[in-house]
Amino acid sequence: MTTLNLADGDPATAAVDAVVVGVYDDGDGAPVLAPGAEAVSAALNGGLVDALTRLGATGSAGEVTKLATFGAIKAPVLVAVGLGTKGDGATGDGATGDGATGDGATGDEVPAETLRRAAGAATRALAGSDRIVLALPGSLRAVAEGALLGAYRFAGYRTRPQAGRRDAVRTVSVVDAEGSPARTARAELKRATTVTQAVAQARDWINTAPNELRPPSFADAIAAVAGKAGLDVEVLDEKALKKGGYGGILAVGQGSAAPPRFVRLAYTARGAKTRLALVGKGITFDTGGVSIKPAANMWEMKSDMSGAAAVAAATLALAALGPKVNVTAYIPIAENMPSGTSYRPGDVVTMRDGTRVEVLNTDAEGRMVLADAMSRAIEDGTDYLLETSTLTGGQVIALGKRVSGLMGTEEFCNRVRDIGARVGEPAWPMPMPDDVRKGMDSEVADISQVNAGMDRAGHMLQGGVFLSHFMPDDLPWAHLDIAGPAYNAGEPTGYLPKGGTGVPVRTLIELAEDIAADG
């Protein structure tokens, strides 16, 4: 685990393995030093910009350039990380416009998301180092979060070292460019550590091999860490699920030799009156069941429990942060497998709330387990409900791998969208058209699981529309489809590793804190 602390003194004299400074793009593809690099440049007799230019550095956002210092400063390595064009506020793939982050950065201020990505890229590039110092301008919290998120490494299962693979940076020291009082700066670092540890926990669960994280073991793992965190924990096995009428969870899980589970975690804040329910999809592996998926890339379906991982991890962080809001996590867990006991297209399933659902596609299993969990949350009582899931491939087709789909009540969805943009987890509101719902009318049950007439057209919308059937009209709620953002099958970028990303842990934490502050 990477240790985070506040840098003390001049980075040029720090006894560390590497010093990281920021550079801007001057608008014409040439590097310009950012605040924080002055002392280091002076130690190099003012030749840093010339050296960077000769090495081809431009200052573009996320660009990493390494230089040997040859004793000019105490650290043997200097890293210049690009912050983009000064004052343009762009990150390149935000969901609030042409690259906007939603951080409210203006003028010469570096957007928080730009800093997160820069710090993450630099820390990844320095993997294997013992100690590094980051002297970047702007938000201390953003730099700290980005550095820790970029330092993440999944332990994995190798029995021998892999050539070229380096361990995470052991210690990261961050210069407080904002000049905050020491107590405030330490609080920011403590919060960044808590939040990023939650993201790392979610990533670890997502990256775990599916044969080692089947429903009972996943439920046990969540319960173990939640109990240590002081959360109230309830775990329902298959017998309790049957007794409780959780028909959707049971139907999806009945094809697997590993029976389903349902986990409820509760964080209660003294004096809090507002309640937030978090619901996360926990399909530990999704073959599609009888409606089996194509074999290509099916291994990525080990990440189909990313919503559950995020909800559980965020609740752990909230127990440590202590916001004045009551948060309950509802986590349905199942494995969707084809077998002689699998549920079938044509089955009619009676859900927790009594709704009878006609199954048309067993690969639309997420909405089945989620509807039961959401019904339980409504029964328990809540003022807000946010559900998150790797629900549909349609999300990836519509919005790509970085922007989540968002559906639900308009005002609450806008609130979630703004918070996601603020923390660097963008989402975009999508409609729930009446014609999609009408196509789910069933001849034999209350509702069909999918719109047969649309096939896979508007698939993301079908998932949201189905879930809306189980929501009361007067409850603010949101459905966050993270099918793309939750898992990065490509190369690492910024602070995002290959594999589980931990999206949307930071959004969930920030949402709970926002509700605690403003209701």
C-alpha cells in the first residue's frame, strides 16, 4: 500500500527517488513551467525548459517526460508531467461539454481532473520507486487522489516475478501549492487516503478471478470488512431469500452450483435524519445463462459485480468519513450460469414486491436482481435511491468507455451528474421513452423483462425503463449504468489502471457528503 504524506521543504533538496513537476503547453506545442517547478529549474541553471524541448515534450495533458538530474538536485530523476494549455480547463473527454470537467476552474487554475490524471500518470511512470515528491499547482486533494489512484497495483496470482513489472511507489509526498494551514492540509490527505483505499478495495474485488469470488465468498468478503468498519451487516442465503420472496435473485442464481446471496450494510450517523439507499449489481460472473453470450472476451464478465463492489466500498469509506446522513447498501449477488436448473426464456418470475415478470432473455439478468434489491430498499424506507450496475452493452455503444449512462428522476439525476463531473466520473442523462415501456407490456405477466420488438435497440434505455417500474413516483432516484467505465480492458491511462477502475466509488461518496450538507 502506498503511503501519502505532506512534503516538507524544497523539492530540489528532497532525498527522494524522483521529483515531479508540472508543465503547460504554451498553445503552440512548447512546454512552459507550471508553478512548483521554479526551484527545480533554478537548480538546473534555468535549463529545464530547453532540456524538455529537446526531448520533445509539449506540455500536453498527461504527457510524462523523465530526465536524469546528474546531481543538480538531490533526486536522481526529474519527471515533468503535462497539464495541457494553460487556463483552457480541458481534459479531453468530460461529459459537460468539449472536455470540460465541471470543476469550475477558470483562468489560470488547473482543473482538478487534469491534476488527478497528471499525478496518476506520473506515479504510474515511477512504479518501483521508494519515495517521490509531487510539486504540482492547484488542488492538494486532487493531486493526492490522482497519485494514490495511479499507484494502484493488483497483487494478482503470479508464482514468479514478471519481467518488467514493478511494484507500486511506496511513499508519495505532496507539496501543498494552495498553502493551506497544516491541519487543513493533513485533513485533505487523510480524506484522499480514505477515498482511494475504497476505490482500491473495489478494484481488488473486480480484478479477483471469478472462481475465487463466487456469490457466497463475495458476500463473506464484504461482510468481513464491513463488520470491522463498524457497519451493521445482514446476509441472506438462498433459504432466507426464498422465505423473503426474492424471486429475481433466486431465478438468476438457480443455474449455478454457487447459490445466490443478498447483503445489506447500514451506516448510521448520530443525529442524521436523511436516508440514502445505494444498490449495486453483484453478478460475480455472467455467461448470459441459457441466452449465452459469445465466447469472445467473455472473461471480462468477471467485472459484472462492479456495481456491488463500488457500493460496498463506498459505504466502508463513509463509515470512516462520518458524514451526517444514514446510508444503507443493498447488494444482490448471483452467478448467471447455463445448466439444467437455469431459468429460461418464457419463465414467469414473481419478484420481491409481487410483480410478475416474463423472462425473454436470461442475459438481461441484472435488472432482475436489482429490482428485488430496490424493492427491499423501498420497503425499509429511504429519501433517495441510487442504483449502479454494469447493466447493458448498450451503454458502451451509446456513450463509450468513460461516460456512464444516467436515468431516473430529473432533478436527482442532474445532481448525480454534476457530482460525477466534479470528481472525474462523468455521466450523461438519458431518456426513458414511453414507447420503450409500452413494448414491455406482456400478454402473460405484469411486465416483460425486455422490449422484444426493439431487440437490442435502445438497450440501455430498456434497462432503465424496466427498473423504473419498481420505483414509486415520489422517490428521487437514479440508475447509473457503468458497463464501460467500470472496467478498462485497454492500456492504463492517467490514474486508471488496466482492469477494474472503481467507478463510481468517488461519486457515491461525494453524493452522500453532498446530501449530508444540503439534504
